[in-house]
Amino acid sequence: MKKNNLILYITSFLSGMTVMAVELSCSRLLAPYFSSSQIVWTVIIGLIMICMSIGNVLGGRSADKHKSLGRLYFYIWIASVWIALIPFVGKYLISGIAGFLMLFLPSGNLVLMGSALSCIVIFSLPMTLLGMVSPYLVKLGVEDTENKGRIAGQIYAMGTIGSIIGTFVPTFFTIPYIGTSKTFLLFALLLNIVCALYFLFSRKNALRNTITAVLLLVFLFIPFNDSFAFWKTNIIYEGESLYNYLQVEETKDSVILSTNVAFGVQSIYKKDGSLSGYYYEYALMAPYFIKDMSPEKKLDVLVLGLGTGTFPKQLKKYIPNVTTDAVEIDAKIADLATKYFNLQEDEANVYINDGRSFFSTPDAKQYDIILADAYQDITVPFHMSTQEFFKIVKEHLKPGGVLIVNVNMKSGSFTGVPEYLANTVKSIFNKVYRADLSIVTNSLLFVSDDDQMLENYKINTSSQIPVDHDLYNISRYINSNLVEMTDTKLVLTDDLAPVEVLGQKALSEIVKSEIEKVSGSLKGKSLQEIFEYLTN
């Protein structure tokens, strides 16, 4: 009896742990294609809870009808095999679903519908089957009628404890160290092991489960192509951190960092140190909005969102007496900056922290320039986009200091998140000037409490950036394209900052654009050529 109870507890524990592990891994599987926004998370959590509820109902009915624990462990085995197949077929199913939606529902919300349909196709079966576990165990696994309530409570408790552990293990251990694909394989293996244990203790044939477990164990320890962006080449690094799917691509003259595949390039580093034409080079104009600026002037600069360190690197090149503190929440990105993008120690003092939390630490001080580079109109940290946040930023600017806010306008227009950000910043600072960059989808906000900041810029650039200067064309472009922002009607606060909703249109456009790229690459190819393209 005790041995049987032990198997029940282990089964409940591992099933609960696997449900949460699969849920967290699901977000990583979808993120490169549909983002990891709150809306996508809502879809994942909601649909998995629906599947679990359906599983509870079906499990109770099946237990009453069949009265066989062996049938339950067969269901668990099916769930484990399905979960094990996800790393091999998941990315192709997601791409196919997105392509189908774009073809037949081009005007729909691709992010919402794509993530929902992907969850249903890929995760509904295993989650429903695992939802059957608890009622099955309580109905058929407890023979001691006198203590049935107590044992049932313990079974449910073990499932909950498993769910708690399954919440932490993928996030802090398996996904960062072995990746999403092998996280799926690992938890599929654990389910197979518990099935094998049941059949062994029941003196039944456990050969099927043993063979499956051995195969999964082999796949855990052999490398295989689990690239999410299977349509890209020249990838020198692909991996996952606590916060992002990361990809480093090397071309003949550049090294490029992308996060979450579909959402474009995060940083470009030119191997010869030349300008790339990317947005952060336009942000180099910020010092020239400061009164009495000179190339020899000592500046204290703060960068919120280090990325690969391209901005502090270029700033050090043109203003040698600058001291830059750079805050980056993702330690893995900071490591990549050193390893692949040649970031040197004297170019930035790197702090691994959240951009807003950093201001509460002893390392924070007052700065001449603060660059807030954490915004896209698709994924925005809401707590760094509010009036309360910009009040904190203002407190850490020296008199006459300049704030630059980089907004990635993937939607191609200054509406939604960009408009709200500009209005919010203007509600805190005296002067806000916006410059839309024509060669990239970015807009820069140059912000200060100095009413003469524009006059400062014209005086400084005309006297310090001659025609033969590397930054001459950039300085002229900014001078010609600055537009003063005056509206303060649309503001974001800590209490109300609907940034996910505001970014949905942009997200759908990005997903559609990426699908069109892949479709273009496959156009005119035979089925064999398409298969080789997708699997190489």
C-alpha cells in the first residue's frame, strides 16, 4: 500500500511540475515569432488552464468508466511523447500557422490569433492528458477508504508542490543552461520514467516506456539543430538567457545582435569601427544640446539598456573624457557585448540591474546625459515609460542635462506607444524635440529642462563638427528634422500604462513582414528543396 501511494505521489508531483515547465517553455517557443508580451502570456496561461479543466472532467469520467490506472499511465506516456516531439516540429508548426493566418486572415490580429492557434495545436493534447492525472489518482489509486480524504489531499498537495518547483527550475536552471528544446525533452523523460516505474511495480510490460526513456536520454545528450530562426545563415551564436532568445550573426564587415528573431536587429558593430548608420549614432548628438559643450568636456553619462555597448563605444571615440555607466538587465547580453562586440572596460561601467531599480542603488548619481534605450512599440517595460519613472530620471540629471529616449517605431508611424511616450516625457520636462530617422524605424526624443537646448545644439555643432567630421551628416540631419513636441494629453502612469495593447498593431505587422520574408525564400522551390532549406 505504501509503495502504491509513493507512486501516486511521484506521479502527481512530476505531472504538476511538467505542466508548469511546459507552460514556461511554451512562452520561449512562441517568443521568437509572436513576442513575450503580456497578451501572449495571457493566451498561454488561459488556454493551458482551459485544457487542464477539460482534462479534469475527462479524467474523472474515464476513471469511472475504465477503472484502470494502467490506462492513466498510457495517457501520461502519450503526453510525454508529444512533449518530446515539440522541439523537432514546434517551430515549423508555428511558422505554418502564422503563414496560414496571413494568407487567409491578413487583416486579423496575427499575434493574438497566431499565439492562440499555436498553443491549441501544439499544447492542448498533452496539457489535457496531464489534467486527467489528479482525478484518476484519487478515484482509482486510493484503496484506503477510511483515509481517502487525507490521501487525496496529499496527492493534490504533491501536484501543487511539483507545480511550484516546475515554475523555478526551467526559468533559473534548464532554459538558461540547456535551452528550451532540451527542457521539453528533460520533462518528457521524467514522465516516461514514472510510467516505467508504475508498470514495473505492477509487474506489467514496461518495455515501451523503457525504450522511449532511453531514446529521450540519448537526445538529451546529443547536439541537434534546434535553431528557432531556421531561415537565417551565418549564425555564430544562438542561445537563451533569463529574458531573451539571443542570436549573433556575423557578416563580412559586421557583427549583429538580434533578440527574439522576428523583432529585428538590436545592435550592429562594424568591425573596422566605422559608422553603421544605426540609431545610436544619431544619439551621439545629445552632448551638443548642452551649453558650453566642447570635445574636451568631461561628461557623466548613463545608458539604460546597454545592449552590445555600441553607443558607449562610439561616444568614447568622439568624446574621450566621457565616463559611462551602463545598466543592462540581461547579463547574457552584457557577456555577448564583450565576447563578440569588442566592448572594452574603459568604455562602460556595466551594472546588471533593472533600469528603474538602478536609481535606488548607491551606484546611481547625477549625469550630464541619460540615454533611455529600452523601448520598442512592440515590447515596452511599462515601469520605465511612466510619469513616475521620468520624474526619477529628471532627479538624476545635472542642471542643463539631456535625456535621450529611443523609440523603435516598428509600426512606421508616431502613434501608439511612441506618441504616449512623447506626451509623458513632455509632461515632466520643459523641452522635448523629436527626430524621426529615415534609414531605420527609430525616433529619438531629445529632452531637457534647458529652454535654450536647441540654440545650444546649433551653436555647438556649427563650431565643433566641420564638414569633414564623421558626424557631420548626422548633425545636419538632426538639425533639419527636429520637431518640438508640445502635447501632454496622452500620458502613462504607474497605475495605467496599457503598453501591450498599444503595441499590438505593430506586433502584427512585424510577424506578417517576417512571414513574407520566409515565404519569399521558399517561393519556387520543390518540396524536397523546401525540406532541405528548413532542416539544414
